[in-house]
Amino acid sequence: MKRDLCHNVCPRALAVVVLAALGIVAVIAADQPIRVTPSTEILYNGIQLPADWPPRSTNLTRELMPLPYLASPPQIIPIDIGRQLFVDDFLIAETTLTRTYHATEFHPATPVLKPDKPWEQEGGPTAMPFSDGVWYDPADRLFKMWYMAGYVRATAYATSKDGIHWDKPALDVKPGTNIVLDGKRDSNVIWLDLEEKDPQRRYKLVASDYKGGLGVCCSPDGIHWTEVVRSGPCGDRSSAFYNPFRKVWVYSLREDLEKGVGRCRRYWEHPDLIAGAKWKAGQPTMWVGADKLDPLRDDLKTPCQLYNLDCVAYESLMIGLFDIWPGQPKDRPKPNYLCVGFSRDGFHWQRPDHRPFIPVSEKQGDWNWGNVQSAGGCCLVVGDQLWFYVSGRAGIPGSSKSGVCTTGLAMLRRDGFASMDAGKQEATLTTRPVQFRGEHLFVNADAKAGELRVEVLDRDGNVIKPFTRLNCTPLRADKTLQAVKWKGASSLSSLAGKPVQFRFHLRNGALYAFWVSPDANGASHGYVAAGGPGFTSPTDTVGLAARGR
């Protein structure tokens, strides 16, 4: 659906160059985020955080969240980490292209997980993630799902080789079932932590269990869990995620402001999920809620609220799935739907399109007639697509009860959140000054009906030979990974470490992303969310090998 609208740390050597360009002197420690002073930080993308971080706020309104890094972008943007997406104007100096935001489409097999076991009928037929988690485990080469089994009852575990057909293995936790945690529950978040050094803590779980806080659990296998700490106070439907760009865990904590925005989120970060769980009431800062652009439903006229926020690192930014509650009808389940947001510093969010990214159905009897919710990990990279597993509730006509609760699968082109488009008349996009250590330029573009060429400019706007538009081999294909080449140059190695600008010339096509890779296979070295077939680590180190699955 189209919507028309008109390595984990910044490399040391590049960081020094960028800081010098910004007129900043810094002491740089290996393998740590760059600290300008003991309390300020330069991120992997050149954004400088303020000394007071995270920003403290005691008030939250329905005004749009400010975006400091768009108001004052870095003079030079390092692009060594990840594909560079055009979801905002962060990378763009000028353009005559038109931006289009895109929504997902449901896989024809949806719902892909249904309540077909006796223990999934308790409290109401339910087999759905309520956050929980869906991950691809590279060690076992399996898709793994944790989900609510029986309404607010147990947590169960399923596996799949293809992400479509799921097995519910008989386990020893509750013999004869696939239950891994038994007892009354609300939402959970499960995280497959591939950076964890302790094998006993490879899997982490944050459980909202109606006890006024969160239970933080660890597991070596995702099946046998041990609670290691109780958190400070928070509301139910709270969750957590990992921000690998800054190497911090973030607790996304539910708050209810009776006057103003209603359900919203507080923010609490710490390098250690367990040590960071001991906040006190009022300590986590106010963060984000629904805003004035979230549309009212015609049948409710109720100001929207933010029901939940799950987040993950994807390529060079953080994506957030904003679960929007537009009010409660009397005759159907909550008509919640998912919007998508983007952040380049992990705190400030831009939601450029307030229409549903993953919708609730308005047709009674559909599997997602009510309460669409995201899964922990948000999405997986599967070939040329992003896969989003979500829950949906069929409801009971004339009632607000959930009815049958199942799991759906929504799909999006890889990097396909937004495209920069051109028609028959050639249009251009020129980036801000960027800097890289790689050698090979790649794009994600659909130019099968037209043509894409690229030229490279210096900071003064002069074309650098031989990287001219005429020397560029035209691209006339629709691929999520394709190399850009020029006659007279085998690579961009002569430009590594120098501030340059890319100018894209496009006709009859769509440009989704670009990146400069050190590898001829197109590996982006950006984050791959909850993983996917072919990937062996939290980042894309394999390029074409994963795409060719």
C-alpha cells in the first residue's frame, strides 16, 4: 500500500575526523560510545547528545515531539553503520524527488498461529504475542516465537523453519505442553541477546504480571526461566528493548496522565538490564504519548492514547511500533492499530505518517477486528522483505470481549518504510556531507521502468572525477541490493575518510536506501532487528548471502 505525501560503534579514526570537523576535542576510549565530556556523547551518526541525558521532562502534551537532530543536523554525517533510509530529511540537503510512505500487507497465510491446543483455550482461545517475542536464532537456524497461550494465562513457545508453519514442541516445564511459564500474566517481552557473554542469560524476559512492577528473568534456552530481579513501580503493559547504538537497555514504562494525554510512556535507560531495574517512583522521565495528529474515530470522537511502544534497531536507526488506542466501543474489542516511528538518537521520535502501518480491520469476523499489538523484536529480515508478527482479536459481536486471539504476519519491502520517487521527468536528491570508510556504494531502488545514476560531489558541490553522472553505469532494475559502478574507478576507496555528497539522478523509479560497504557483497554492517535467515550476528555482515535465501 502506497501513501503519497508532498560495527556497533562509530569507527575510531572516523570519529576523530568528525569531531575535528565539528570543532570538538574528545578523549576516545576503544569500543565505547564517544564521550565529549563525562556527560555528553557523540553518536555513531554524528549526533551530539546534550549533557542532560535523557532529557528530563515533568510534562507531556499532545504537541509533536521536537527533533533536535533535524533542527540542527551534524555538519558531517558518518554512514559506516547500516543502510541509510530516507524516512526523514536527516540525510538530505536538497531534492526534487517526492517522498512516499508505505504500509504493510498481510501474508496470505495469516493468521499463521491459532489456538489449537487444550491449554490455549483457558480463559478464552488465545495464541498470540502480547509483545512477547519473535526472533530468528542463527545458532539453531529457527524462527522462535513466545506467545500468550490462553487468555492472560501462560507463556508458550513455538518454532518454525520458514516463519509460516509453526511447531508447538512438547516441553518439560509443564509436561506434554509447549508452556514455558505458567500462571496469570499480562504482557511480556522476550529478547534474544546475541551480545550477551553469559550463556545462562542469552535470553531475557521482562514480564508485566499485575504485581505493580516487572519481573526480569533470564534463560539459557528460552524455555527454562529464572527470575533474577523485580523492577521499580510501573503500570501494566510496560515493556523493554535494547538500543545497541548506545549499548543501553531501555524500559518503556506505561504511565497514565488523567489530564492530557492519558496512556503514555516513561523512559528509563541503563547499560545493564538487571542492574537498571531498581528505579524509584517518579524517577523515569516522561517520554512520549499520542499526539494531536492521531485522528479521532468517527464513532468515538475520543482523543487517542499510546497503549504500548515496542522498539528495535534496524540498519542505521531505531524503529518504534506505536500501538494507538482510539477509544473503547461497547460492541467490539479495542480497535487498536500500529503506527511506525523513527528515531536517530533513541529518544526523540518522528511519526511522519499517522495512518495505520499495520491496521485493525473494520470488518466484523476478521481475525484482526480488534486490538492489533506488536511482537517484541518488532520485525525480522527475510530475504527482500521485513516480516512483522502481530496479534489480533476476532471479538464477539455486541461485546468488548476478545474472542479468538491469533497471530498475523504483515510484510514490507526491506527498507520500505519510505521511498523517494520520480516520474517521467528526471529528478535529483543530494545528500548532506557524509563520510565513510567503505569502498562500494549500494542502493535499494526500483528503477525497472526508468533509470538511476549517481555522481559524487565534494563539499563545495563540485563533481569529483571519475564519479560523474555520465560515467555511472545506469541501474534499470528493481532490487533491494544493487551495486553502483563508474567507468574509470573500481571502488570509492580514494574518497574514504573525506567529506563528500552523493547526488542521485532518478527517472520513473523509487529510491529507498543507500550505503557504502567495505565488502563487495554489500554487507551494510547495520542492525537487522530480530534477525533472519542467513544472518549470523545482530548486524548484516553477509550482504547478498542473506538476500539470496
